[in-house]
Amino acid sequence: MQWIPIVVYLFILVLYIAVFIFFHRRILRRFSSIKPIVKNFNFLVNLVFLFVLYKVSTHFLNLQSIVDGLSKFYIVQTELVSISLMSLISGLYVLLLVYYAVEFFKYLVYHYYLRQGNEVTAGFMKSLIANVGILLVALAFMSGLGISWKVMVPLLSALGIGVGFGLQTIFNNYASGFILLLSRKVKVGDIVELEGNAGYSIGNASNTIYGKVVSVDFLSTIIRTLDGIEISVPNSEFISGKIINYTLSDPYVRVRVPVPVSYNSDPELVRRILLDVAREVEGVVLDMPGKEPEVWFFEMGSSALIFYLVLWVDLRKLVRVRFIRSQVYYSAWKKLKEAGIEVPYTQIDLHFREPLNVRLDGKEEPI
């Protein structure tokens, strides 16, 4: 009956291969829209099957002697710490198991809230689970190695000074990440602006970085600009620096678009035309009390009457403010021209104190 353990082992192995192939061919294709969830679940399934194969092999193939040998082969052996080759393998296994479990849970929660239409909560939960997961993975690895808290306390105390000087920036950014997540001052989905430039090489001469927060990781925050550039900003800069958050508590912002017209224009007619323009521009808030479009008669300039078309927009739905201005100018130019309202050139009147002589057709005449 010695062939029974071998048959059982081969059966488990064939079952593992069959499930693995089925999972890849059917499940991955079916749920390709949630690929990160499926990918991490795939790794979890593989790790669980490896553990099953390990247990079956040890029990049925009499491999316990090999396991005992690996357990007695010490890499580090002191009065406080004893790490064998077997405990190292176990630690790495537990580390991978907890890591992929955290990644699976992170993307599962993120996708759940995303399907509910709550992008802010989805990004917050994803970042929070990622930050806490780093601690869980580290604790799982130490536990797998067999290192207890009694050993870690004096070890951490000894490393405290070195960490304080050598890794203070890393721990500062890590702590700042938790502060950002808990204080909710900067959240995934927020529209922020900070000093700097992102895109000199592509022709962007702006001296500020304007974009959307797409991730708050344990060391840095990722901002995606309107040009599709992703910038990694250390979390500590959001705590110590000056950051403009356009959507901290309210996603609605007011946009002012200046429109100059000729002095011969009727202000009331200009007002009606610009309000018509506002109703046609995509993304403008029209029916919210206190946030309706307005037209301000701003200034009687040197060569034109200056009007401001004042619009409210939801930045979470329409990040491109310059797109709004462009659409306003396209429509306003057309409607003002149809109404016979001139958009004047800049005019400068020059007055000379002394008479000037001007030569016309070879004749010099005083002015």
C-alpha cells in the first residue's frame, strides 16, 4: 500500500494544475475589468495550494526528516535570536501571503466604493489599507521568522538613534501620509495647485503644478496634471508647505472670463449675449441657488468696456478650467459679431506738446 501516498500527492498536484489553468482561462478573461483584484486573488490561490502541497508532501511522502533538518540549520543563532533556514522560508511565505491578502483587500474595497460612485472614499480607503498593510507585512515577516516582541523592543531601541538620523525623511513622509489620510486635508480626487513646474519640455511655462490627486501612498502623493504628467510629491510637503486645494470642502469654484467690447456697445445687450453664452457652455452650473452665471461691468478701460462673465463649475467633473474660457471665447466672438458689437483693438492716443513736421509726397507740412 505504499503507492497510496504517491497517488494522493499526484491527485492534489493534478487538481492544482487544473484549477490554475481554469482560473487563468475562464476567470481572468471574464473579470478583466477588475484585473488588479483577480491578479492578487490569483497569487493568494497559488500560495494556498503551495501550502496544501507542502502539507500533503510532508505527511504522505515522509519528508518530515528534511523539514527537521532545515529547522536545525541555523543562519543566525544567539541567546535572543535563532533563525533557521526553515523559519526563513516560513517567514518569506507568510510575508507573501499577507502582502497579497492586503493588496487583494485594498483593490476589492477600492472597486466597491468606486462602483458606488464615491471616488473620494474609494481613494481614501485604498490609501489607508496600503499604509496599514505595510505594518502588517512587516509584523507578519517577523512573526514568520519567529522573532518575538521581547527581542524587537531592545532591537528597535538600539536602532532608534540610527533611524532618527538616517531615515528621518522616510519616517517623516510616512507619518505625514497618515496625517493626510486622517485629517482629510488632501484626498484622492482633490484638485490641488502647488509651486513648481511640470512640463517645460512639452511647452508648459506655468510656474505652478495644477492637477488631480490620484494616490496618497505611504511616502508620497501622486498628482496627475492636465497634460497627463504624474508627479510624486513627498507627503511632508503637504504638511509643512503651502498647498492650494480647490476641492477641500466644496468642489465648486468661480471662474472669471474677461470680455472687452467697444465703447459704442450697449451694456445691457452685451450682458444678455454673455448670459446666453454661459447657458451653452458645457460644465457650467446653471440651476444652483447662489451660483448662477453673472455678468459684471468691471471697468471702463482706456480703449474698451471690460465685462466679466462669472461662471461656477464643479472641478471634480470638469478639471480643465482653461477649456471653459476657450469655449466662452469661441461662442462669445460669434454672438457678439452677429449682434454688431465690436471687440476693439488696443488704442493709444498720443499728444505732442510741440508742432511736428511731416513729409508727405516729398512736401513738408507742419502739424
